[in-house]
Amino acid sequence: MKKKILFLMMVLTMSLSSFAQFEQGKAYLNASLSGLDLNFTGADKWKLDLTTRCGLMVEDNWMAMGVIEYNYRKHEPTSFAVGAGMRYHIVQNGLYLGVGAKFRHYSFDDESYSDFMPNFQMGYVFFLNETVTIEPEFYYDQSLKDHSNYSRAGIRLGVGIYLDNLF
């Protein structure tokens, strides 16, 4: 009986401490790597994607974010993107859902072009301690320029830091 009560107290403490991380006013920094795209064409060879994000909890569980991405492709256009979005944290289980939009610029040899890309993310926040997280994420970027060649779905793995209240 004592073990059950102790276990329930631990679960309650963990759920309350994870909820505190998604309070209004918290700042957020993240760096993510990806190269595990689930491509529609399968034409990509070697690639490296780096994403950095910063955000602010504007309401409890709601985060406004800014995004900068750099995507390297050996045999295809390299791209750079900037964007913004919102993310909602589901406190009960650590999942989050996000939507946003990016302006992406591609360049390859003498070619260059730009694309506007609405996107969707779904991931999980796993707290290592009170501020540092590991965040696996599934994402989908929809190309408005050429859906079949430039839309992408993939998996990212990131490390996030939640900073104390700014307000």
C-alpha cells in the first residue's frame, strides 16, 4: 500500500512540474537536426538539415515561435528558410501540435528560386531536467510552388531549453 501511495505522489509531482514548463512568459530555444526525410521522389542523396527555433509562451500551453532553417543537399538545391508559427502543448501526455509558414529560398549552381511553405508539426517533449528537453518531431512542409518535387515530410530530433518567466 505504501508503494502505491508513493508511486501516485511521484506521478502527481511529475505532472505538476511538467505543466509548470508551459506557463505564460516562458522563453524557448531549440536546435534540431534532420536528414531522415520521407521523400516523395526518393531523388535525394546525402543531406543535412539544421533548424533553430526561439519562442515565447504567450498563454499557458500556447507558444509563438520564430524559425530559421538551413538545408544542405549534395546533388540538389541548398535552401535557407525563415518562418513563424504557433504550437500547442498537450500537458497530460507531453505531445505538441504546431502550424506555421516559411519563406524558403533555394540555390543550386546558377539557379535560384523561392517558395512559400505552410507546415505542420507533431512531436513529443521529453524533459531531461526542469529546463532541458529532447524533442522528436514529425513534420510536413507543403510547397506552394511545386508540390511533387519540393513538399517534404520527415522526422527531426531536437534539444530544447525552456527558460524562466520573462514577465
